[in-house]
Amino acid sequence: MSGTGPSFTVKLAETEAELRAAQRLRYDVFVRELGGGGEMVDHDAGLEQDRFDPYFDHMLAIDDQTGETVGVYRLLPGERAADLGQFYSEDEYDVSVLKDSGLKLLELGRSCLHPDYRGGTAMYHLWNGLAAYVNARQIEVLFGVASFHGTDVQALEQPLSMLHHNHLAPPDLRVRAQPDVFQPMDLVDVDALDRRAAMVQVPALIKAYLRLGGFVGEGAFIDHAFNTTDVCLILDTARMNERQRRIYTGA
């Protein structure tokens, strides 16, 4: 990258130190900033970690000038999920429709940026790294949970309803929140939607997936441990048009 802005190295974590750097950033964002938690969170060391971490690839965006890890993505290819026995998302969503599709799957999660790098180019570099990862492994469908901050569903009724009415996945990709935790998303009738107000509440990551032609599954999940309301995003690379593909690959 040229110019006066920062330059970044995007790579998969290869050492324990690099994994710890990812977990420290996740702690700063998900625990300190957003009030999340979890049974394996190490508050003394400042690490957000869970039992799934050893099975995932951890993609890092590192500021070349400071050497600091400023962005992370957690990636789980379908064959590794088979070895693990489940995808992370399956605690919240029934993803049988994807697992039975015969398509090559990649689960995404724990995406976050250091506050000082939001709105800059760090996420663009992470997306390019993700595109290269997907192309190298011939991934066909990407999916994973993404979150709204907070657990007050009524405060989120406009954006959740907008996603349900306008971006619900087609039947062949439509994962569904598990029956015992299913939170309906169609909380406002179509004629009562305020799309502009709804989009203001939609987090940037979810907006990015929608611009790429992504869909949402049916139903939300209220994650009290993480203080979030989760939706499941699904992106079928075969359904992306050329404009969307250029955005995704940075072409």
C-alpha cells in the first residue's frame, strides 16, 4: 500500500504468540468494549478464547509499522468441522440445509477491528485475504453468525424485520435458529418498515455482506453471555454478480 496511510500484512496465525494476539484483540473488543463473556475467557491475561479456537484458522491483519494485530477473522473449513463434530454456529442455528447441500463450506466468526482502525483500510485488507483463502480452497458458501450489540429485541425490531423481509435466504440456503432459542425477526409488518432508520442500526459487517449479495437465516439468537443479538449470514459465491465479486476480491 502506498501513500501516508498504514500498510498491513494479512496472514494466518502460525504460532502461539500470534494466536494470543488475536485473542487479546478479541478480548478488548468483545469483552471490554461490548460487555461479552464466556466460560473460557481469561480475564487475568485479557484473552477471549473458547474450545473451538484450536480447530479454526485465525486470519490476522498486522500493522506493518507497529507490529500490532489490529484485525482478526476466525475461519473453519467444512472438512475440519466434520472432524470437530460441528460448526460453531450449530449451538445457535440448524445448518443442516448447508451441510446436506454437498457444497464446500466455510464458517466465519469473531471478526473485529481495533477501534483506531475502523473506517480505514484494515478491513479491506482482511477481505482480500479472505477472498484469497476462499479461492485457494474453492469454497462455495460462506456463513456465520454476526451480531447486533445488546439483547433488547424491541429496540432492534426495525433492522431485524428489514433483514427478514428483504434479505431472507432462499430455501436451499435457509438455516434456522434452533427451536429452543428461536427469536422471530418479523417483528414489524412490511408496510411499517422504515428502511433508512433500520439500516442505520445495522452493523457495518452485516451491511458489507448484504452489499455482496448475502442473505440471513430465519430467526435470531439472543446471546446473553456476549450481550448480543445474533443473525446468521450466508453468502453463496455462485450467486454473486460481477460487481459484487469485484468488491469482494478487491479487483
